[in-house]
Amino acid sequence: MKETLSPYLASSFPTLFSLGHNPLILSIGIGLFLGLSFPPINASFLSFFGFIGLYQLVRLSRSYRHLAILSYPAFFVWNLGTTYWLIMASIPAGIAAIIANSAVMLLPMMVIRFIHHRYRLFVWAALFQAATWILYEYLHHHWDLAWPWLSVGNAWANHISVIQYISVTGHLGISFWVVFGSFLCAHWLQLPKKKGVKTTILIISIVLPPLISMISFGFMSKELQKLNGNQIEVVVVQPNYDSYQDYGGMRGIEEVLDSLFSLTLVQKKSGTELIVWPENAIDKPIQMDSWHARRIADSARVWQTNFIIGTGLYTIYPDQTPNLYRSNVNGLHYNVFNSTLFADSNGRLSRYDKAQLVPFVERFPFVEFLNKIDLFEWVDWGKHAGFGLGNETSMIKSPSGFISPGLVCYDSVFPSWNQAFVREGAQILTIITNDGWWGNSSGHIQHFAYARLRAIEFRRWVVRSANNGISGIISPDGSVNQKTKYWTRTSFSADVPLRNDLSFYTRWGDWLSMLCFFLVFLSVGYGWITRKRS
């Protein structure tokens, strides 16, 4: 039996939904809309049309299998159009990631279809379905195949005036606003009479959050202009090394350090309190007690400043060994971590090991579980695990008072991990990254934009150092105060205010996701019981 579009849908959205008689073309169009909503295009309003279209695919589907067939092209085009740059680092890994993530996106669609056939009430059906998508995004942040890059809220990162409410909800609040509003609209379009309470509910749901945000944005901007609290002078270095050459094309670590110090001295002043070098600033692993680490520590002590440096760090286990280690050298077991090396103004060295590792590229997924069930030790899982996994929120605690983390690259797109640092006292957020693996593509633009979400969520100034760019300073309302050009060797200094206040989201975390979990559990459970009875 062939279903056709509601005449109301067709008349209201002729451009997109007149394609509904050809679901494949409709599905591809939906993917294009969702892809174009993300940076660098920033046509974020198209995400509403994309999800209205996804709901139409739910209506057109004859079974769960049919829905998977209809919606997979949309998700594939969305993933390909937004994260095509993954292929620039590794063609096989990039293609595999796009195909796999598109398949994972089918899971919430199955639940949304179930709810569609069990609930007919205007608001409740849309609420339960939106909660399903938000729960999916939350769970996709918290497993070994985590890929939060395509969270719907990320598409709105550059429209800061309408998303200030994420200091209460987190960026998943944007996702909820878009999906709930889209599904409400899709339900509303099917109504024979589009007047009355339901129309009012639809308008309020779409207009109220950005309206509140614009008012909040005005107050926040005035607050930041009047800010006269403590601040520190920061020097940010962007060395612009070629990531595909050893030592960035130089002859060794000594020459790399000479280059970094010379670029730092261009901006360093007597009052500089923090110097930030990017991820892979030293692109070959070193040891904490190496000559190179001691050179940095001596410079920090002499200059009376603090360093945040991205580098690989060896960890040797002379006595106790973890469950997973790479191999042994001269009888000693070791691991390599993608790390931040801290040097404070007294010359003390400490470290932070990256905790959110890119699946396959940096860490083999589920390797701990695979190692545990491999009772006969058929595979050397430690050898294939990749980087060691950090699990501590280590921070630099300056003798002068300020506290800062050194979040590494992928860490910065996980709000709950950032929250842990701010709750433990981080007064600014520092992000070091190397986005040069992707060339001059959309990847580095998106990554910089997502840092604006962290600034708003936690009401912290963000200091960002990227190997090839984009480096910059972002204020707590998401405004960009300073920004470098991509693929440029440069450095700059800035005065960065310190903040100690905690936003609602910092205090209460992912309360919206927990609420969505309850709504999905309630809707699916009740729907299953009534289905059995009927």
C-alpha cells in the first residue's frame, strides 16, 4: 500500500515535501538540510525542516525495516556533508565512521516510530519523541564509540544570541528545542483546522526559548563590560607545524622547542602568567623527567609563569602494571598518553592525560572488555589498544591563585567532562588541539565553533590554542574576542578574566537528559503494556 503526503504538508512545504512521492529523494533532501545547518554554512534554521522531514519518513514507513531503508540515506548524507573531512586524515577510517554513525542514528528513529503508533495527543507525542532523540544524543556521548559531533545543538553554535539558555540546560537543550518544535510542527500540519490552543502551543514552543535567550544575552553582555575582577595575562602560541611530518619538518625536539620559545617571546611580557602551546606541540612522546621537560620547567621558574603544553607522555610501570600496556622495553612495561604537560611558576611539573579518545584513531573501542574476556590471551590487546586512557581531572594550580585545565582536542566536545573541571574550581577553560590533520576543511571551523557552546554552558572564558588554527579567546556569552587565521604561524597575548560563579548547568549537569530518560521509559513502557492488552 503506497502512502502519500498529507495535503496540508504538501501545501505548506511545497519545495521539500512535494518530493514525498519519492521517499529516496525526500530522504536525501533531509540529509542536505541537516548538513547545511552546521558550520561553516550556519543555515541552522534548516534543522527544523530536516526533522519535520524525518517525521514524514516515520509516517511513510510501513515497518521498522522500511523506516531504516527510508531514513538511512538522510543520515548518510548528513554525516557525509558535515564530517567529510574525516576522510582527509584516513580514507578507510573516515568512510567507516560515516557509515557506522549513520547506522547508529537509526536507533532513535525506531523508538520514535513506536511512539508514533501508540500516542495521538498533539503535545505528548511530540514530547516523547523529542525526549527519545535527546536521550540518544546523551547516550552517544557516553560509550566507547562516542561521536557527539553531530548533536543537533552543535549546529547553532555560532548563533549565540538565541542559545544563552544552555547555561541552564546544556547544549542538549538546543537539540530538544529543535526536535520538539519540529515534531510539534509536523503534528500541527496534519490538523484540519490550524487555529486555537494547539497553534498557540506551537508558536510559544518555537519562539519562547530564543526570546528568553536574547534578553539574557543583553544582560550578559552588559555584565561582561562592567567586569572588573581578577584577570591574568595569557600568551597563546600557534606554531603551524605540518602534522604529517616528523617534528613538523624540523630536525628534532630541540629545534621544535627553540621554535616554540621564539614564538612565545614575541608576545611574552613581564606580567604574563600563562603560556599555552597546542596539542602535539611536541609531537613525539617524552618522559616527565626528560631533559626536554626540565628545560620547560626551568623556563617557567625563571620567567615566573605557567605553561600548558600538548605532548605525548610515556608512563613506565616498573612494579605494578595495569591490565593493558603497549609492550615492554628492556623488561619494563609502558603506555603512551596524549597529554597536557603542566609547568607552574615554581618549576613543578604535573600532567593531565586525555580522557576522551577518538574511537579507532586514538583508542580501540571496548578494548578493556575484549581484554577481559580473552581468557586464553590469544591477542595482545595492550599492543592494539592505542593511547592510554586518562581518567583524572588534573589541572594547573598556579601559585598566584588561578586554576585552569588543559583539555585536549576531543575532550572539548564532551560537556559533562568539561563540567567536572569547572566544578572542581577551573576559573578559565583552556583547550589545546591539533586540527591540522583535516587540512583547510570544515573540521577546524566546527571545532572552534563548538568551544563557544562550552563558554556559554559554564560561563567561563575559553582560551584555545590550535596547532594550525583556529586559536582564540571566547567570552562567557560565546562572543569571540580574539581569533587567528587558519594555517598561519602566529602568537598573541590577551588579558583573560577569572570567574568563580557556577551556572545552573554546572551545578546540576545533565538534568534534562535524565528527565528525557524518564519520559522515554514512561512512554515506551506504557505503550508496550497497552499494545499487549490490545
